[in-house]
Amino acid sequence: MILRIIGIVFPVFAIVAVGYLYARFRRPDMTAANQVNMAVLVPALIFSVLSAKDVNLVQYGALALAATLVVLGSGLLAIPVARIAHVPAKTFVPPMMFTNSGNMGLPLAVLAFGEAALPAAVVLLLVENGLHFTLGTWMMDRRAHWLDVLRQPIVLATIAGVAVALGGWHPPRPLAIAIELLGQASIPLLLFALGARLTSVDWRDWRIGLLGAVTCPLTGVLTVLLLLPWFALDAQQTAMLIVFGALPPAVLNYLVAERFSQEPARVASIVMIGNLGAIVSIPIALAFALR
């Protein structure tokens, strides 16, 4: 079991480490690469998976509902922690809710459960991102317009992929292969970009970062354990939901905090130290999920 877990997490953290080391010495500007990834590569991955001929979206309905409740439950459990720590809820709670289901969740799912788990991993990503772009935006700005959400490439790719899947139409094979190849490029770039982002950790806020690194997986997994008796998920989906609950805060939390001027430096520490803490929390979650 230990060797299996090492085999799963090593490729993930190895690519993150490469990104960190490269950025540490070369200091590249990852802005353009991240924009391309979020605007083209990740949407291509989502559309490719959703529009695949062998994907039955109906079978993931219970998983999507459970993931939604995990996100909401994590936020509710994080509110009293924020109050006890005297940290504004808008700063602390969103990173506890919206986790790294893209940068870390997708690679972990493929390595731990195989390519067949990718559709379920994408469903978890869509739930997390969908709530982040809607509920997360509303939490920061109650006056945010819903059209801003629909303009996001990930949302457009999701709508298109679901429409294709439900309509029974599939793109011609050459086009499908081209979109699939674009999507495959997103996962290593997500991990590399995460490593590069870790170079910007502000250690002055290490206490709030450490609190977030502990709170995020604990609230997520606790919510999962409370929900599992109420959902008839198969063994693989149960294991994936446990790992989903243990994921660290998403890097997108920092970008949202920066956009709304909600203490972005403290949020960056929560996000980055939380992702460093995943070196401990993810192997523990995998050991529990794969037993």
C-alpha cells in the first residue's frame, strides 16, 4: 500500500517540484501560460471528456450532488474556525471550500484510479469550479452579474460538452483527437504552474497558512464522512470523493481575492502553505480511500 501511494503522489509532486525549481532560478512570467491553460487547454479537456462516446453523465448525478454538499459543508465548518482565529470570513472560508480539483485533483484521479476515472474527476472539477465562479463570486461581491459567469471559457466548454453528450452527437474523430490532445497538455501545465506559484509564498502569514493547511482537508473529509451513509456511491466514486475532500485550496482563490482586494497576500499564504501541506494530507487520504 505504501509503495502504491508513493507511486501515485510522486509524479504529481515531482512535476510541482520541477515547476518550483525552474521558477526559483529562472523566475518566468507564467501569466500567459496560465491564461492559455484556463482559456484553451482546460476547457478542451472538459469538452473532450464530456463529449466522449462512452461517458454517461447520468451515472455521476449522485457524485455531483455529494461534491456540492462537500463544498458547502466545508464552508459551514470553516466559519467558526475563522471567527475563533479572528480572520475575516471572506479571507478564510472560500479557500476552505474551493479546492485544487484541477491542478491536483485531475492528476491524482488518473494516477490513483486510471484513465477510466477521468470523467468522474472532471465532474468533481466542474462542481468545484461552477460553485467557485457563482457562489464564490457572490460571496465576494453580492452585486456580481451572472453574465460574467457565463463568459468563462470553462463554463462555455461545460455547456457545450453537456449539450453534445445529451444530444447524442459527437465531433468528427480528427477534431475530437485534436481537442483531446489540447486537453492532455493541461494537466502537466497545471502542476508545473502550481510549483511556480509556490515561489511567491509570504512566510509572514505562516500562522494563518498553517491553520488553513490543517482546516481545509479536515473539514472536507469530515463532511465526506458525514455524507457517505446517505449516498449509494460505488467504491471508486467513494474513494474519489474522499480524496476530493482532502484536496488543498485552489490557486484560483488567490486570483479571486486579488480581483476583489480581499487581503490577497493572506489568501496567497493560505493557498500556498495549504498546497505544501498536501504532501502530508493527500497520502493519508489515499491510504484511507484505497484500503
